[in-house]
Amino acid sequence: MNEAAQGRTPTGRPERRAATTVHGVVIRRSDFRESSRIVACLTRDHGRMVGLAKGAHRADSVFLGKIDFLNEVRATFSADRGGLRLLLRAEAMRERRALREPLRFLAASHLAQLCDFAMPDARPAPDVFDLLVGGLALIERCPPNAIGQVVLGLELRHLEVLGALPDLERCTTCDTPLPDGAFRNEHEPGLVCRAHATLPRLAVGSEVLELLRTLRRTPGRQLPAIAPPVPPRVAAPLLASWFAAATEQRFRLRALLFEHC
Ligand SMILES: [Zn+2]
């Protein structure tokens, strides 16, 4: 039962004094003073929630082993009084131990950063949350040699959620279909036909496009099963340019990840 729903006033405004219980994923933790931690969770109904877990470093803490990175938790936060909330209780619903393997850990950490970036504070963001939880499950279970294509597939969905995924089928200038590869112009994310590519032309190979189109139309849980026409790392720089255009961020973990995928 969602306690925020219980805590609404007759006017429908959230009751500020009510505690909030959420289902979330722990995506950041930082030390606070000697014995406490600040914990950030991404949630489906309340966006990003941040709270102070008092005494979380103590050997007898009620939080011990529950608020580990990437755990799915049921967590209760104190009322929003404008400052930092307290994390009152946390129960681990799922620990993703397989993600401790180095390459999976890298992929999962990258996905967590992407979703953290896209997640609003204290507002529902079901598409971002579902991408995170579904993506973590895939990264946890897929064969090791499929991690690269799974991450690319998740990144395409993430760009779509941001509204920043260029048309993969047609020239962004004249709408001509792009059956055999495409071009892009410097500082512009969209794909263009040869006629609309300015010199020097930056080619996007047909196999890279084919990989991206396949990933795009493949349902999430089937991403590990596709046979990529080129190694995922070949397509990775193109997505890096799309992320840079959309977010002005460089997601550093992906460079490391795609050295191995
Ligand atoms: Zn064109």
C-alpha cells in the first residue's frame, strides 16, 4: 500500500507530514559524518528519493546489508519538510549478486547513471524506472558476450525516453529512406542521406545502422539473443554523440565498458 496515497488531504494535495514508503532501487550512497550515509533511490512513483540513513555504518545498524548499491528495496522516508528526509526503514526485496561480476557491474553502474540523470526528483517516472529494473535484470542474466548489445539496446530506449533518439530509417532533412547506411553532420545528431551530408562526410556504416535498427525493434528480453552484424563497440561512438547532444554529459563508464564488448 502506498503511504503517499494514504497521506493525501481532501484537496488531493500530498500531506507533507506523512512518511512515504516506496519501492526503489538504491543507486547512490555517500558517507555522512562518521556513522551515517546518504542514500539515493530511484522509484517508480516518486522519482528520485534521497534520505539520511542514520547510523548506517554501525555494526548493529538496522540498515546493514539492505541498502547496498543496486538493491531493490522497500524503503520508508520521513515526511518532506523541505530539508533532507530521513530514511526510516529499508527492506531488501532483491539483491542482485550476479551484478558484482566486473563487466556486469560496469554495465549496471552505467545504466544506473543514465537513469539517475533522467529521473526527476519526487515525480513519477515509470518509463525510466522500468528501464532501470528491466535493464538490471537483463544485465544480471544475459550471457557475458551479450552484455554489449544489451547495453546498446538499453541506451537506444533511454534516448527514446529522453526524446533524443534520431530517426534511424530516414534522412532527417529530406525524409528519404536510408537503406544502405547514412551520414551525419558534425554537431548535429540526425542521420542524413549523401545529398544532405556536408563535407567532410561522416559515414555511418550500413552494418551499424542494421545493428541499431535490430536492437530498436527487438523486445528487451530478446536483446541477448540477436546476432550483431558488427561488434557493439563499433556502434558505441555514434550513441556517445547522441548522448552528448541530448544531455551535454559524457557517461564515462561506457567507454570502459565498450573496450570489452
Ligand atoms: Zn536527405
